[in-house]
Amino acid sequence: MNPVSSGPLSLAYSPCPNDTFIFHALVNDRIDCGDISFSDPVLDDVETLNRWAMRGRMDVTKLSFHAFGHLAAKYFLLRSGSALGRGCGPLLVAGPGRRSDAPANWRIGIPGRYTTAAMLLRLFTPGAVRLVETRFERIIPQVAAGELDAGVIIHESRFTYQASGLELVCDLGKWWESETGLPIPLGGIAVRRDLGPATALKVEDAVRASLEYAFTTPEASRDYIAGNAQEIDPGVIRSHIDLYVNRFSLGLGEEGEAAVREFLGRGEAAGFLPSNSFGIFPLL
């Protein structure tokens, strides 16, 4: 783990529209962050961020909740900035005519070992073992080309997969909601615990202020979001933000916290997370 930062905090999040919408104001000096500051952000695929977090590379980072289950002893989870909700979970898709087959026997593309999508698939189909890790934007082309039998898609892909001739096998988010009655927790913002709770709370306030700015002046972040997005169609970008940025992003609240605890608890019970991940869940 890196030593405690005395200067600007390193920051990483994904280039997806929900993250760039949330962080635009913070990284472009549109809000007052008080006595903390941030270095230039690093934007990369969420699985890359998950793996960097395993090494404690960044002070403040976006994480999949699956990855957080492995890192709860090293990171605080902020109450602001999360992607969590209803009707926004990963989708299991396949080529035409495959929906009646047994998914456990398929070669299924997943957007990274530590993604929430990967653990959700394993909870849904415990027997699935032929999992192929690949970047999320490559899953649809690989399934369409027959290189994979199916894939678990996330982010903007949920709005575009039908154009590639793929069909929905299971909405894993809806499955989770029917199983638990809770929204699906996808990812959150985490701060290294060795920075201390006082710094983490200041970061939490800054992330919330940045999101509040985004809600009140949504056009301000338009170019920043489009410049980083995989899918540049304005309608897709708007749909992405509307789906993944919501009241839980401002603050998890009791329902959001319950959803995260349920997800980590089920992961631990199934043996996908370390045995101490649920018990030491360190919400600020």
C-alpha cells in the first residue's frame, strides 16, 4: 500500500458517461473542494481500476462492488458517487436461437474477473465455468462473430446489442431484484483507508458537490462526456446517464446500503469473496 498522500490525491474512474458526468465539475474546477485537491484523473476500464486497487495504486478510485468485497479492509466506501439502481443491471446476451440452451455449458464473455457483472453471472448460474475475460466493448463483436457463445454486457452496450443481431437471455439486474427485492449495486467510489476517515469524508463531500453541479448544469459536461465515451450517439449517452445516475448516486441511503450488504453477503456465502469481506464492511 502506498504511503499516506500529503499533496494532491490521485484519482481514477471509468470513461463511461455516468462517471464523467459525476466527476466533470470536480476535475474541471467548477466546485470548491476545500483543503483537498486532486491530480489529473486517470480514466480506464473498470476492471483495470479494480486491479490497480488490488495494488493500492490510486488514492480515490471507482470500483466494482465485487472488487470492493475483496478490498473492504483497505478501502472506505463513499456514500456518494455510486452506480446502483433498478432496471440497470448487466445483461446476458447470445446469438439468435441460443436462449433455450443451458448457459452453464457456454463460453461466456465477462468484462473482467472482479466486475460485479462477473459475480452476478456466477450467482445466477453457479455451474458456469467457461468464462472468458475480455474488455466490455469487445464482448458484443465476439459474440456476434461466434467467438463466444454468450456475453455479459454492461455500460452503453445494453443500448446497442440488438443492432448486432444479439438476443437477451437474462436481465441479470431484474433477476437480482426478483431474488432480493433490492436494487442492484454495480460500482462505487472508494478511498484508501490509510488516508484516514477525515480525508475520506472530504472526498465524499466533493464527489456529492460535483454531482449536484452536474444535475443543475447538465450541459456543462456534454463535451467532456462525449470526448471520453465509447458510444458517442447523444441519445445513447443521455440514456446511459439517466439510467445509472440517480438518487443512490447522491447518497446510498438505507436501501442502497442494504443492497450492498446483501450483494457482499451472498458473494461471501457462495465462496466468491473472502470470509471477512461482509463482516468488516467499512461504510463511512
